[in-house]
Amino acid sequence: MRGAEARLPRGFKASPISWGDLVERRIRKAQEEGLFDDLPGRGRPLPVDEHPFVKPGWQLAHRVLKNAGFTLDWIELDRSIRAELLRCRELLDDQLTSAGEALISSDSKLQVEAQLNHRHQWTIATFTERAEQLNERIELFNLKVPLTTLQKQKIQVTDEINRFRASWRKMTELDTPGSAS
């Protein structure tokens, strides 16, 4: 005798309908007892894994790649552009902060001015190089992105540097040791 039929009274055979009824009854009973009330996602629609820019025949392949951590090239490029843009802006902010700290903590005006001049030139050169490379990646992104509304504006390098220079000048004029307060 097989497992399920061994528990039935003699002469009875298990049928798929009776098993289906049993499962339905157990599910209904569990619902009545509230066993399904605390499930995560209750009351929300099931997630749809379809991507609007993937042909229907490729949805499964897309889902498998997505679950493995891969994504569309333009989405990955967007992420890396946003991260690099943040790093470029942090470079400028960090250098302003660092220069301000150097001004406050230094006793030698000539020494700090030489260091700050070097740091100022290095920051502008480094930012310019990174921003120009980033602009090339933004151009590539704009060619790959499927909708023109998702395209990105290139970094206005001159404008960013002018803002940095203005902030730098303002900070060094206010915080230089021996300056009038």
C-alpha cells in the first residue's frame, strides 16, 4: 500500500477530488483562524516583474538576469554617473572644508597661502578632468536611454568652477589669519 492509501479504511481509495477538497478545507480553516492575517505584503498587489522596454519573449531572461544582479546597460550607467557626480561635488566641498580648517589652525599666513594656492589649483584641475570624463559618459548615456525625458544634462564645468572659486575667495578673505573681522 502507498502512504496516503494506508491510512484510509479498507475498500476506500484516495481520489484527487477528495485531496483537493481536503486542501481547500484546510486553507479555509486557516483563513478563519487568522493564520494568513500577518503575511508580509498583505493587502498590496503582487509585484509585477515586467519591464516596459523588454520584448515579451525576453521577460524571463530579463528577470533571471535581474535576480542575478544584472540590469540594462543604461540603468547601470545611470547609477555610475550619479555616483561619480556626487564624488565630483564632494571633491569641491571637501577641499573647501579642508582649506577652511587649514586657515583656522595655521599660524603662518605665508605658509598656509602657498598650501592653499597649490590645493586650489589641484582641485580645479582634478575636478575639470573628472567632470570632462563624466560628460563623455553622460553623452553615451543619452544615446542609450530609451526616452529623451530621461536624458541627463552635461556638467557645466566652467559654472561649477566659478562657483567653487567664488566660495574659495569668500572663505579665504574671511578666514585668513590677521584679516579684519
